[in-house]
Amino acid sequence: MNAKTSRIILVISAFLGGLVVFLGVILFVSGNAPSIGGTSVSAIGGPFNLVDQNGKTITDQDMKGKPFLVFFGYTHCPDVCPTTLFDVSEVMRALGKDADRTSMLFVSVDPDRDTPPVLKDYLSSFDPHLRGVTGTPDGIAKIEREYRVYSKKVPEKNGEYSMDHSAVVYLMDKDGHFVAPFNLKRRPQASADDLRKYM
């Protein structure tokens, strides 16, 4: 076997290995991973009790009756969070009157800084159908576990900190069950048409 053939085999092996990992992640996030003892090991979503940007208590029961999106982030996020919220705002605008038949939860992974007033001020730049929620550290940790979300505080040299976190937008149906990751990498109208299917 010559060096060129070895390199080709190595590249193909690496590609197939990466494909297996990619498919595993998709199955995990979509809730289609194998079950253990009849219980899904990757169920997404669950009960929560948090507070929205207006200081009002919000639970998973309040979200039932219409499909909704869920995204985890924080107000000090420099890029991913504002970009995602802008994209969702564009989808809501594309929905027109149908936007009243859905909503989005922006769940803070930084409850120490993201108080209801901070969330309210931050979300004033986005579509009003976006609802910010925060809570106690334990309450946030609970909903992160339920949605299989990763977050970690990262100290910075100036004494401040940033947050590493997952960046998946979850599509939940009218009963609060996970459907699939919601694709924002397309025209807002295409995303809006997709969301209408679950109304």
C-alpha cells in the first residue's frame, strides 16, 4: 500500500467516524436515541417554574395550547444570542397575524445578572412574541437538564465572565413535546411556513 492510498483510506475513515458522531448527536437532540428499560435517554423538555421579564411566574403548563420555540442564552452574549433572537423576530414578522398563535422562550443561563428588568430592557429590541425567563440558579439548572443544555461560566481577565452555552433552538408542539431543532438557516418565510404546520 503506497502513501497516497494510505492517506485516502485515512481520510475516508475520518469522514465515516465523523458521520457516526454527527448522526449520534442528531439522534440525541431529536429524542430518537435508543431507550433503556423502555425510557428514552434523550427526552427533551419537562416541567419548569420560572419568572418572565415582567416578573410574572411562568410554568410549562402556561406554554401548552400552541407550538413554541425555546432558546437558551444570556443578555451579555456578544453574538450568537442577539443573532438568534433577531432571526426569530424575522420569523415572527413573516408569520404576520399567525405570530399570535406561537411564541418563544428565551431562557437565561445567567440568572445572576439576568434579572426580569434586565431581560425586559434587552428584549425590547426584538419581537414582542419573545418571552424572556429567568429564575434561581437551581431553577435554571433544572430546565437546562430537562432540555439537555450545556452552560458554563467562563471567568475573564477583567473580573467579569462570559457564558459558554448550547445554541440549539428547540421546536415544541402544542402539548409541550419536543419536535426537532428549529432551522433558522433559511429565509424567514420558509421558517414561518414550517412553524405553521404545528399550529
